[in-house]
Amino acid sequence: MKLIRVAFGFLFSIVVSSVAHVAYGGNACAGRVNPASVGIAPKQLMLLYDSLMTSDLTELHHLVVMVDGKIAGELHPRPFGRDDRHTLYSVSKTFVAVAVGLVVDDGLLSVDDTLTKFFPEYSSTISGVRIKDMLTMRSGFKTEGGMRNTQRHWVDYYLSRQLAAEPGTRYSYDSIETYLLSAVVQKITGKTVLDLLNERVFAPMGIADVEWERCPDGIVTGGWGIYMSAYSQALFGQLLLNRGEWNGRQLVSRKWVDEMMTVHVVRDANDYGYQIWLCEYPGAWRADGAFGQYIIVVPGKNMVVVLNQCSRSKGWPERGNIWNTVVGHCMNCPIETTPAELDSLARYEASASLPLLTGDADNALSRKFDGKEFRLSENRLGWRSLKFNFEKNLLALDIVDAGGRTSTIEMGYNEWLKSQLAGYPHYSIGAQNRFSGITGPFYAGSCYAWQPDSTLSAKIHYTNWVTSLLLNFDFSGKTPVITVSENFPSKPFTITAE
């Protein structure tokens, strides 16, 4: 197992100017511009940064603000970095809609085609379900997302059941409907949705960092599971903003993109198009994923905003902050600023860090437990054992997972240290075959501190995923008891050691 030890200190600075360029994950990049040159005051960006960094409702991972195809602002607080990829949950659905559009553009599919055309063996149960019904979440299927955790053959299981409603009559959000669209595209083209997008969309755009989870039968999961950097997300948002055009080439038809971003289902403030949501801000649309993953397209401001986070809100606070700080104040023409304001913005972006744990660097118990290995009770982290290794201002946990792989996670005192995992990060989704199609490697950015009551606290951010863990080790007994808190909404749980 390869160990990478990196301290995230004040090791870099960002120069903000109209000619600066940034490198993102090997992709061809848009330039970084002075935000005032595209009508955004630096102070408005910093207000947005503050609103996200200080919120008790969210944990910010990545933010990119793009105007006129150029980056006006970005924030990747340590231990996250600009090259890190992120899983996007239901943002994936909007990518599937574009893939469907490619097949429609090729004349191989119509939104009025019925599902029975592609799966005639299920005609007795899915009669009348159109592609358009699935694009708008009105198929009539009985929603059962939990089946992905227990079933191996998802298409067969889902299509064998009787419909719960007349197709086209009732909206019911269902990630498996998008998975079925992915299956339709694969059946028509012989290519997965990802292969099709790589060939027709991502490669022409210079995007080379996309992966996607697959079901046990090898079909891209569709409704969730896409994995890519924030910058690549911003480029995709720009493609939608450009109505399918990229550098003079129409990658997906303008007609299809317009159809995607047309209200097909009226749902108060959450009207729905083809696998994409109408925003509260007039004319803005968003790809939307669990825990606050967003690609927001604002045609009236020629703006794209990407937000990756782990939010415990319903998204309204973060989106409201985006409208009230940056979108609503963008003038779409050059405005005046000062070198001091730009310098403040650059320093903010360069020094941003998620909160480090507070407490002491050492405790007498560190000598008692140094080098000790413990078996762990069965737990949803899938950890079988852990071993403590204490050094000055350093804690290293050797963790053996259910697959027998050992990861050494190094944790700094008052600093983030980065370690490469031997296995996978903790994940909120328990689907069969999860992580299939995602190659890794995965990393953890971690820190620790001893508390006054001799509790050892450790924070682990999986920096190219979504999850973080707060571990509190209680050493009051003969063996430690671990209380685990996840960043996504859930109750803390305990793990005992022996």
C-alpha cells in the first residue's frame, strides 16, 4: 500500500489576473480572470465564500464560479484540492439526459417511443411507458430504490412489476427510471452512457477525468454515480449554457438542450424539465444531487456555478446565498476594483481550510495505547481492526477493512495530512456493485486532537469523495469505544474494540 504524506500548509498562492490560467486534472482549461472584468466585485465572491465556510448546515468541498466561459472565482478548502474528483449523486441524471439527446439526434430514438420497443418481453407490465415519461419522472413505476441494495438484475426486477399509476399522469422522483434510460441507450448503441459521452461530448471538450458506477450487469447506474472534478462539471454546465455548442461545434443539438431546459412538470418552485430542475432564480436551471451537489446554469448572467459539498439542509440556504451574493450582483460588464481587493480574494482562496480539531497534541494515554491493535465489533464502516501509532504531533491509524486491506491514515495536529487508502471511502449508498467503474485511488485528509476529558478526536475527510467522519475514542475502559459521526444526516453510532 502506497503511503502519501502531505501537509496542507500555506505552500501556495493564487495570482488573480486577466491572463492567469489554472491547471485542472489534465483538462484543457478556461482562463482565470479578474472577477471585476466580468462584472463581479471580489467582495461579493468573498461573501459567498463566507456564507458557505461559516454555515453549520454544510461542509464545503468545491466551488467554481464561471462567467463568459472563464473562472471568476473558486474555492477548494483544505484538505480538498482543485484536482480532486467528487461523486455527484443525482447530478448524474442530467448527463444521462444529454446522452439520450445524442441518440435522439441520431434518429435512433424518439421521446414518444415506448419502453416495450426495447424490452418487449415485459410488455405485460410496462405497456404505455414512453421515454418522455421517464425523462420527466412520470413513468408510473412504483418507486423502490432499496432494490439496488438487494437485487442483482435491476432491469428484470424493475420491469417485472405492475405499474403503480397510468404513465404520464403522476410525477414520482425515481433514480431507477434514469438507470433504465441508461439501459435503453446501451441497448440501442451497444455503448454505455459513459462511453457515448466520452466519444461525443467529453473528448471534444477536453474532459478526461470522468468515471461512473455500474450495476452488477455492467450498465451505468445513470441516476447516480458519476465521478469527476468540479472544473469538468463547470465545463459541462458551460455546454448547457451554450445550448450544446462547443468551440463552434454542435455536440448535442440546440433543440434538445432547449427541450431539456423547458418546464415539463410544474412543481411549485421545483419545476422539472428533462432530468434537470428549474431554479428559484429567474431563468436558472440546475443539475441537483444529494447532499447539495449542483451544476447551476444562469443564462441571464452567462454564468455557471458548481458547488460540491455535504449539506444537511434542503439546499435552499446555499442556493439562496449564491443568488444573493454573486448571481444577483453580477453586472455582466467590467466594473472597478482595486489591487487590494484582488489581493484579499487571492489570499482567501489560498488559505481556505475546513475547521481543524482543537485540543491538545499529546496525552499520557498515547504511551499506553501506542502500538496496540484492536479487533472491532461489526460496523457499517466495514473496519475489522485498527492499530494506534503515536508520534510527536502525529497519529497514524492502521485500519484493516472487510476485504483485508490495510490503510495507514496519518493525522496531523493542527494541520491536515493526506494519506492514500488501500480500499474505498465510506459511502452513504449500499447498492450492489457500488464503486464498480470507479478506479481510485482514494485519499483521506485527516487531523486529530486530545480533549480535556482524555477523549481522542480524529477527523477524516475522504478528499476525492463526499464523506467525512468524526471519530471520538473513549479510553475510560480497558479497551476503547469509538463514537462515529458521519457528515451526511444520520445518527452517531458506536464501535467497540477488544
